[in-house]
Amino acid sequence: MKTLVFGGNIVNEGDIRKASVIIDNGVITEIKEGTDMPRGIYDKTVDASGCFVLPGIIDSHVHFREPGLTDKADIESESRAAAYGGVTSFFDMPNTKPQTTTTEALEDKFKIAESKSHVNYSFFFGATNNNIDTINNVDHHHIPGVKLFMGSSTGNMLVDRTDALRRLFSTCDMPIMAHCEDTSIINANMAVAKAKYGDDPDVIFHPLIRSEEACYRSTALAVGMAEEYGARLHVAHVTTARELQLFGHSDKITCEAVIAHLMFCNEDYRRLGSLIKCNPAIKTRHDRDELRRALADGRIRTVGTDHAPHKLSEKQGGCFRAASGMPMIQFSLVSMLELTDNKVLAIERLVELMCHNPALLFSVRDRGFIRPGYKADLTIVSDKKGPWTVTREIIQSKCGWSPMSGHEYRWRVMQTICNGNVIYDNGHFDNNSRGEAISFR
């Protein structure tokens, strides 16, 4: 099938230019400069006039909850939400049931995604205190890397033995994506809060319990080990200005920010309560503003979502009882585009953070750029169609709610093209669409 995407402003590799993209059998074959429609016979033509054409968004940090937690979400529903949001590829985290800490569990996830995922997919392999040998035998061409929980986590996925950490950092030749929070500090803070405020302290105390010190101490430990052993470390969802001091412009030790920590600060707990409770906690306005500054200056390398749906009933309560996590993938790109309107960063930098850098840091094959020979993953956005508001009817995640409900956006996703197929088109969705397993290295 031959498709033409014409008339758009292509944002790619630090540049914006008017050009058309020619796609054949799911692969970009040619980029034609200028506004004239290229001659030829096409099975499908997409008019991107007045729009921006981006590489398909790669979300390198999601929790789609399948298998085992499908009352909250599943790969079908959340990959549909991804497509509505312009996301064409995702990397899912291992804390499902069963956890993705064995090769059998990993293979089962790939089988599920093959039949259910509307967009491209892969899965992190989870580290435990006891599975380092298994990690080193996993096929490195099929997964982005290893997920390491260095703080409170699900089941046995907290890696807290020094010998296990040293073995992982000294032997792993894939990226290690680390959740960094110090469990002992968190537990001590929770005990103090419960003694003072009762068994379920108000959520406004969440950033004091899962504190700056808890984040910094764990992140500093991970960075120190990576430096000692020369490991490739990517710290997930950095939340504090203090942690940012640990990162420069090294390609070996990098960090991620996620949408919740870029859009909200502790002042928003009064308005949204436990809906924005997540781990690590949303911190101060100063921390949020420093994260935003680090988007532009290069200290933050990728932007993901940490998309983590829960049923609304599970979000009731405070610091102890309410579940941590929120669905964000459908509104991640438009939220970041809002930051471009606010002069936080340029749209070219947005594309680096959400497309190019995830592909480069995790060695994704033939995705993340608009180049001949690359897979035809494209996202077309516009700010010219008038404002719209997030309502319940718009939300695609299975949990049925969003912390962005009621928020008015100016930008919108017009089309999402995955492997050359237009899977989302101005509110119309191709339910028969299926993505591909992503290849690495």
C-alpha cells in the first residue's frame, strides 16, 4: 500500500520544513521538499496542510496492567488511548501478575500484545535480587532494557541487596531504567505522619513522606554505581531540582521526566487530591519549574508518562490507602505542546525528548525519526482547529477517568500513522489495527 502525507510542516532532527512523506508498505521511501503535491499514484492521501508532522511518539514508560490486573486496564484499551494521543510505540513495565522477571512471563506478554496492541510494543525485563543470570541471557534485540526498583515496589521486585545491585551494574550490557526512592526513609516518614495525622494522612503530605531526601539518596546511589561500573543508567521520573544536579550531558547516565511532574505541583493536591497521587510524589512548584528548565537545557533526555491506570474507587483515600498512579498517555503529547505555547521548550526539542532520544538511548531500530528506510510512524498535530475540553466521553483508558478532565487544550492530534497505517483519523479509530514488536540494537 502506497500512502502520501503532503503539505505538512515536518519537525525532525532539529529542523522544521515543509515537505511531503511518501510511504510504501509501511516504510518511508521518500521525503519531498516543498508544498507541491508529488506526482504519483497513491492508495491513500493524507492532507497535512497547516499541520505539524512529527515522528510517532515513543512512550518508554507505561504500565498497561496486563496480565493479571486487567480490571484496571489492558493492552487493547491502553494502546487505543496511546493511538488517540499520537503515541505509536510503548515500553511496558514488569510489575504485572505474574511479574516480567522470567523469560516465560516475557514471552507471554509478547503473545498478548501481538494479538491485542494497536501500536508498537516492547517490555522491560524486571530485576530481582535473584535473577541477574536470567537477565544476561534474555534476547537483547527484543527488549529495551532492565527495570530496576530501588525503592518501594510490587512483590519481590525491590532490589535492596548490595551484592545484587553490584552484579547488575557490573554485568548488564543493556540500559538499566531505575525507579529511585529510599525505602527506609519513606517508611520512617510514614510512621511519623501516621503518628501525627492518623492511619491515612491527607494526600497533601505525600511529597513529605516520599520526600526529596528519599529520592536524592537513592538516585545518588544509582548514579554512583553506574559511574563505578560504567553501566548505562536511565533514571525514571526524576522529581526534584536536587536530583537534577546529578545529571549533565553524558550519554551513559541520563534521566527521564514524566508528564505528571511537569504539569502539576504540590499546590494541586488541594484541587485534585489523590487523583494526582503517584510515586515518586509530585513535589514543589520550584521542583516542577526546575524540571521544565531541564527539558530545554539537556539534563532531561526523555519524557514519558508513567501511565498507570487504577479504578477510580482505588484512588480514594490519602497517603496510605489511595493507589499511586494515573492514566496520562492520551494527553501527554498535547500537554507537552501546551508547554511549547508557554515558551518552556521549542517543538523541535519536544520531538527530541519524545521521539529521537527514546530511540537513541534504547537503540530502537528504524523508528523515532522521519527518514527514508525507517518505519512509517508519524503523528500529525494542529493548533488551528479551535479549543477542546477533556470530557469523560473522550477518555479511552479502561479506568474511565483522567486528572486532565475539564482541562482545555488548543493543540489536538489529527492523525496517528503506525507502520504506514492511519490508525487514528480525526476522531475515527481503526479497531482492526495492530502494531509490531519493536526491535533493538
